[in-house]
Amino acid sequence: MFDYALEFELVDRNFARIFTISKDIIEDIGETKRSHIPFTEKEIKLLWDNVNKIKYVDVLLIQAYSGWRPQELGLIKHAISDLTEKNYTHRTIEELRNEINKI
């Protein structure tokens, strides 16, 4: 974005290109970085078994299959899916917006 601003003379320098991070900070980030912990098959089965019994289990399933972050999922008014048939088609947020706007 700074490159764009620099090209159109909105800024006089690209701070993103001249910014450096100290080695201490890079090491701290490496030490504190958490790895991704995927759901096990047993956990997924447990979620499916409780999809109509426990609130928001459907949301967890959508996140597990789509990879959306909680905030991304929260921005969608209605998730277009058929969880009763265990059928979920991954769509982009833009595709979902278009479908929701048609309703």
C-alpha cells in the first residue's frame, strides 16, 4: 500500500520498506508462536453427533471445514449450508454475500 502511495506522491517514503525488526523480537516471536492443533476424527464425530443438541456446534463445524476465522464467520449473516445432510460447500465471503443479497 505504501508503494502505491509513494508512486502517486501521497507520501515521501515507504516506511514499510525501511522498517527493521530487532533480532530479539524475532526470537521472541519464534519462541511464543503457537502451532495449529487440528480436530481429531473423534472430536469431529462428537461435534456431528451433537449438531442439533448443543448451541453453536454448527458454527464450529463450519469453521473446521472452511478454515474461516471466528471474525470472518461472524461477518456472515447466514451461512449457506446444509448441516443436516453433512454437506458443506466452501464459498468465498463475496460469493456468500451475493447469495444472501438475493434472499
